[in-house]
Amino acid sequence: MSIGMGARALGMGRACVAVAEHADTIFTNPAGLGEADAFELLSMTANLLTDVNYSILGGIYPLGEQSAIGIGYISANISGIDIRDGSGTFQKTTSFGDTATILSFGRRYNESFSWGLNLKYYSQNGYDIPTANGNCWNVDVGLLQKNIGCFSFGLVGQNLLSSSRLKTT
């Protein structure tokens, strides 16, 4: 998730926690869902460093004037990885990938303040390397304060379940 989600977030160098209010808010600050007033979809795909296939899909759905839910999916995969033994002899070719699925909720408390929550499920697959497979759950909490003169303030606590380490399967 550290690569970036959406054109606006990437264009702002990922410094968009205080202006989150569209479908990319699922990935940046769930409090922005409280500002959503229409159904929105977000998708992005990229090929990073010519080898990593990176995809994002997200959508938000307003539940009224002051709250919304969202769901997001991120995937990064690389294939064609050569596995060699200790002496450098080729053994086989494999792939590696990881995904994150996010369920979000955000609510506007009043005209100036919103809060939000993400529940995230991470999964990692090393395909032919069993010790590289794993998964875990985690939580994000976001706050958004607007109308402070001409400023807005955003705060996000990511991966708050610090004891939730990736568990190998």
C-alpha cells in the first residue's frame, strides 16, 4: 500500500490525508468516506520496474448524507523468478504475490469533523516456497478536521494491531 492509490494521491506525493473525499479515501484516510455524497469507483493498474504487476480496485457507497462504506483491493505480483540452489544451479521458475482487501466505514460527525475505520486482510503467496505464504488482519483509524480557516487536518493510524504479524501458513 505504500506505492500510492489514485492520480490525485500520486500527484500530491501521497500527502493527501487531509483532502481525502473520493474513492481513494479507502486507501489514504477512511474518515473521508463521511464526505462522500455519490457512488464512486477507482481503478488503477501499473507495471512497476517492468516486472511487478500492480492493480487497485475500489468503490464507495454513501449510506446517507453523513456516512459511507467502501471496499478496496490491491494486488502486486511478480512472475518469472528463478530459484537456484546454494551453488547457483537453476532449480525452477516461480512467482510471488501479495494482496490486501479493505473494508471501510466513514462518518461525518458534523460539518467540520469526520472519522473512519478500515479493516484490512493481507495475504502473501510464495507459490512454490511454502514458508513465503502468510496472512493477517489489521485496522486503520482516520480523523479529518476541515474548515480550520483555509486549512484541513488529517490524521491516520495505520496497522494499529501491531501484534498482528504476517502468519505463515
